[in-house]
Amino acid sequence: MTFAVKIETADPVHLQLERFLRKELREGRLAPGQRLPTTVELARIWHVDCTTVQRAITPLVAEGLVERRPRRGTFVTNTAARGKGQIAIL
């Protein structure tokens, strides 16, 4: 997963990462059941702080696109592959 921070934009890095991960999910580069690298690994790969990675992934967890399993990692859900994950309020 190649990501480059765009310093010419006013968007915080965590939002840039969140958009990048959403695109990877939407375009199928992250498959259902696939385990993401750890927060520490992603922070090292992308040259950002661990907190930045966590802030990028948290909304994806809330929407059901990925799930965190304690002591096992973060995994892409089947919902992500179907393009769902939106919460409707009726």
C-alpha cells in the first residue's frame, strides 16, 4: 500500500490516510478477510505517527468496513467488498 502525504493540501494526514484506505477498499485492493498490517507497521511504512494511523482507521471500524480483533489484528470485512457499511436512520 503506497501512500504519500500531500503537504500542499490543508487536510490533516489522518483524513488523507482514511480516504486512501477507503479507496483501497472500494477498488478491491484490500480483500474481505485480509489482515491489515499492524498500526506500528503502517506508521513506519507511511512515515507517520501511530496515533495518525489509529485516527484514520477508527471511522472505518465504526462503519463496519474493517474490524479490530483483540490480539489478532484489523481485518477487512465482507461489508467493505459489497460497498455497504452506511448506517441509515429511519
